Amino acid sequence: MRTIHAAVARLPGRWARDVHIGIDAGGGIVSIDEGVASRDAERVACLLPGMTNLHSHAFQRALAGLTEVASAGDDDFWSWREWMYRFMARLTPDDVEAIAAQLYVENLRHGYTSIVEFHYLHKDPAGRPYANPAEMSERIVAAARAGGIALTLVPVLYSHGGFGHRPLNEPQRRFATDVDEVLRLLERLQRHGDVRLGVAPHSLRAAEPAQIRALVAAAPAGAPLHIHAAEQTREVEECFAATGRRPLRLLLDEVGLDTRWCVVHATHLADDELRHLAASGAVAGLCPSTEADLGDGVFRFVEFTAAGGRFGIGGDAHVCRSPFEELRLLEYSQRLTHRRRNLALHAPGVAIADALWDAAARGGAQAAGRNAGAIEVGRRADLIAMSIEGADAHDPQRWLSLAVFGGAHAVIERTWVGGHSISGVDAASAQSIADRYAQTIRRLTA
Ligand SMILES: [Zn+2]
């Protein structure tokens, strides 16, 4: 039995003082006592539920900051995607493991305790399976273990190059999968008991509704289901032209959405799509920094949450690795759109940062298929102890607000994943992960 004593802890919807938390050998929270003196326990100042990064393409971490030079043409999501494809074409399994390990360590340092890897890079540069068809997936598993982050791995179904059964283009051959291949991959990955497995039809561009239904029907009961939808206006237009329906409408009608689903981006929603997505209990997987970086558009967050919609946050292309920054961007995008302040989550009297953290941690855990995301008896102990630089003047209950909206740098002092203290990775292994990453980047960018 492990015990933690927090001067303040973020319990569901409120702060509590002098909180004593008991964690059993299985990593579950078994007791929470408030207003008690510190007994024989690990002592921390400010305890929060750890955040889930619910959407990751780990290899894209290596591109962060390198595509920010204007070309002669019109730069948008699609021109960025060409860049990303060229970069990806050379990646080996060693490269992917090195980049992912670095990313996962950075995520842990910034307050994430779990990650959902939306993994579509399965094949070699010629589009052939590796001798071990799960080679790339198992490199992701190894990278997560090296850092200690909890991994939900969702292998991707990617069969078409666009609406109307367009063939895959050359770079996309590395992604090519049909339903049976994804299921065989899942079977091979079952032996990694620490990994939560789900599946991800990439998008309605890359997988058609009949395939998605077949994949969902064959996936293990309760497995998390992830899909990109409505990130781009061009995608919405092409979907409408090919099917007579917008992407979310098509998903709702032809596949059906429920609490197993995470719909990533969902940026461009018609009113009825917004209402029905919110009512479905599915999580909207919002990726504020990537959506801003790629010029996707602004998610209708205020309306979606007013309709009871659930959400979490994802790093996606990893131009940002901090949940504090993602939440700030999310709220600021709404303030700029609506020309109002303090908009998120409609909770008078509640600090916006606190409300955002509560909801995103809970939604993220749902999307990861883990019973975590809140400090509650019965949930998994994925926890962080945070502070901020220059914290002394402020009550620890304000640190989260100061980190999200006050320009204060958040410092993650301790981290527990499944009840195990990982305190970041030890310095020596963090250094070897960083060295290997640097070597990889030097070679890839030479
Ligand atoms: Zn994505």
C-alpha cells in the first residue's frame, strides 16, 4: 500500500486540503481522507489527476517547428501533409522508436500520464510488411515502456487515398491496411498486457462505413475506437460530394457513435451534428495547438459543452507538449471567436483552468479506455504533483490557473502511473533517450 499526502488535491469539481490518498498494489485508489495531518506518506503540495494525451502521431514530433517557412504557393493542411509524407518516407523502425521515446518522456515531464497512439505507419517504404508485421507497433510499445507513460495503442485502418475509393498514393502505401490486417495486428499485440488496445479507422477518406462497421464488430468488447473527422473544410466538401452527407452525419447514421468513440478534431460541425455528437457520449478529441498550426479552424467548444459534449486534448503533431498550453489555446480560441472572457464550461464561480483540467482529464481517460482521469476511490492512480516557478506567494489552489493563464511555468515534481511513482525517467535513461533522439534528428535532417 502506497500513501500520498497532498496539501491540496483536485478532487472531482473542487479542491480539498490535507488529503491522504491510499493506493493498493494494483495501482487503484482505495481511500481518500480529507483534513488529516500528514502521516507516514509521500508529501506533495498540489496533486492533480494526470492528463491523457488522447491523440498522438509520435513520429511527427520530429517535424515540429521545421515546416514554418512560407512557400511560394498557398500553405495549408494539404501542403503540410506533403511535407510530412516526404519526411515519413525515410523513417525506419529504429527512428520511430527513438522519436516516440523522446516524445513520451517530454509528455511525462509536462503533466501527461497516458497517451493514445493513433498508429498508422505499419509498413516499409516500399509498402511491404516487415518480417514481423507488428514491428512498428512494438517499437511504439518499447518507447512507451522506456519512458513509463501508459499507452493506449490504436492501430489504424487505412485502405483508400480519398473519397470514392481513390487508390493510395505512393507515400500512403506505408499505411495500407484492410480490416483483417488490423485484426491480426491486434491479435499479435495482445501479449503486451500493459498496453490498452483499440482500433482506429483513419478517417472517412481512408475507410468506408461498411469497413468501419466490420472492424468495430470484430474489435474486442469495450475497445476504444478513434477516427479523424471534419478537420478540414475540403474534407467536408469532398465527403458531401461523394456521399451526399457531411462526415459526422455519415458517421452518426452509418456507423453509430457511443462512449467507446473518440472523434478527433470534429472542427467543422453543422448544428445537428454538434447536438448528436454531444448526445452520443463520444469524446471530441481536440488538438488545439495542431489545429492552430495547420489552420484547420475553430471547434465550436462553447456550444458543444453547453450541449453536454465530452472532450479531451491531444498533442497530435506535437508542436506543443504541454497540457497547460493546450488548455490555454482551447479557451483563447473561444475568446477570440466570441469576443468574451471566461467561456469554457459554463460554471459560474469556478476557475476556468480547474474546470478545463477536470473535464479534459476525465474525457481523455474515457478515450484511452482507462478508468482514470479523476482522484476518486476505485479509479487508477494516474497522478501528478505540480508546482509553478515562483509559487511562494500563492495558495497552491491557484497554481493550476497561474500555469494555464498566468504565464507561470508549470513544474511537474512527481508522477505516478498506475500507482507507480516514475518521477520522470531517471536522469541516465532520459539522457540516453535524448542522445538517441538527437542522433536520429541529425541524420534525418542532414
Ligand atoms: Zn491526427
